[in-house]
Amino acid sequence: MKTAYIFPGQGSQFPGMAQDLYAGNKDLMEKANRILGFRLTDIMFEGTADELKATRVTQPAIFLHSVLLALGRQEQPDMVAGHSLGEFSALVAAGAVSFEDGLRLVALRASEMQKCCEKAPGAMAAVINLPDSVIEQVCAGIPGVVPANYNAPGQVVISGEEAAVDEACAQLKAAGAKRALRLPVSGAFHSPLMEPARAELAKAIDGTPVHAPRCPIYQNVSARPTTDPSLIKENLLKQLTSPVRWTQTVQNMLADGATTFAELGPGTVLQGLVKRIAGPEAVENLTIV
């Protein structure tokens, strides 16, 4: 009987998010505003969906919401994982990184990724109902597009240059995909187009104290558990241009005895993915909240 904390990534934000947490977490939320140099909480509580969608806002907002929920729980998890941005929330929840350092890293990551988006606009697309191997084969034949998120069996996101993503979508539909459609995002996350963000993020990660977490963290790059601070740092940087292996992460957590999955953050996207990955028979024996 093991509990896994899982943390969502970009796309789970919504207007009014975390407003109900302010009264009990005022000091920490105001500290976040000071660290960032702008009133993030005002945008979270009162901003429009478009204002929240800006990468420099979205990532710190989801991180703050997620971490507050984790810190408010009494029990300790047996394992943690986060989807893309959510990996930073997971590290704070597991005691590997301080709240302040985690927020600074997330803010820098968001800023550098936003610069990449402005410098080289890209695209992402969801591909539904095709084997991973077919998607990988199609992407391998088209320069400029790669698999970016292995979200669940039959649900993969591709990422890269706009024309390359469009060409891949056309080929994937011809190969039998139920859907292959562009996502409303501002750039090609988890693709080589994020490479220019590496230098600044590498310096920041290198200079951030990372401690052995209280429980294993399953990182996106490998989908494997680790408690090694040096490997955690290495994988955090690789994550920028590597795919999120969420399917494999959940499969490994299940294999390692996870029976309860608690999604901490805005939305319930990961709950649905866990159910899909586990399958209908296994889901009957799991607690997913």
C-alpha cells in the first residue's frame, strides 16, 4: 500500500485558481509575489484565461498552487512525480528543493522558454489512437519534429517546427490516427527548439542546493525513481529538450507498489491519464484522487 503524489504541468491553469488557499497560506503566497517581482496571485485570482496562459505566468502559478496543496497534507508520500513543470513541484514536496529555490528555477525556466518561443515559434499536436512506434517512425522521417509527451497509451504529443508538425499530422492521419491536431500552446516544448534556454537554466540548476528527497522521485527523462541529487539535477536540465515519459513513469510506479495516486494542483488531467495507463482492471484496486 503505497501513496504517490503526482503534480500537473502547463495547461491545467484556470482563472481563480488557488484563491481558496490564500487565507491559510497568505505569508507564502506573498513571499512568492516578492520573489517573482510581480503580483502573481492577482493574475491567478482575477486574471483572464489569456493572461494566465502566458508561460511566465502559467508555470509559477501552477507550481505555487501545487506546492501549497502538498504542504497542506499531513501524510508523507512514498513516491512522487510531476508532468514536465510538475517535476519541480514534486521536488519541493519531497524536500529535495526549497520552496524559494523551486520557485526561482520555475520562474527562470518559464522566462527562458518564453524567449525560445518568441525567437523560434513552434507548435505541438496531440496524436490519438496510434502506437508509439508508428509516431516515432513518422517523426524520425521528418526533420524538425519529435515526440514530446508520452501521456498514455494511444495519446502522444509531438513538438517542433510548425511546418514539420503539420506534415507529421498529415502523415499520422494517413497512418490511421483517430486525431492529430494542433494544441493551443505558445511554443515547441520538450523539443530541440528549447535548446537556447539550456545555458541559463544549467547555471541556475548547478547553483541550486538539491538534497536527497525524502522519497524517490520518478523523473520525466528516465521514468525511473532516484534519490541522487546529482542525477536529479542532470535530469532536470535534460527535461528541457527531452520527452516527458509519463506513461512509463506511471507504469513504473504501479510496478513499485503504488496503490493511491493523489493529484496535487489545478485540474484533474493526470487522474484521467493514470486510469488510462493502469487499465480498467487495475483501476478497480486503486485510489485515484
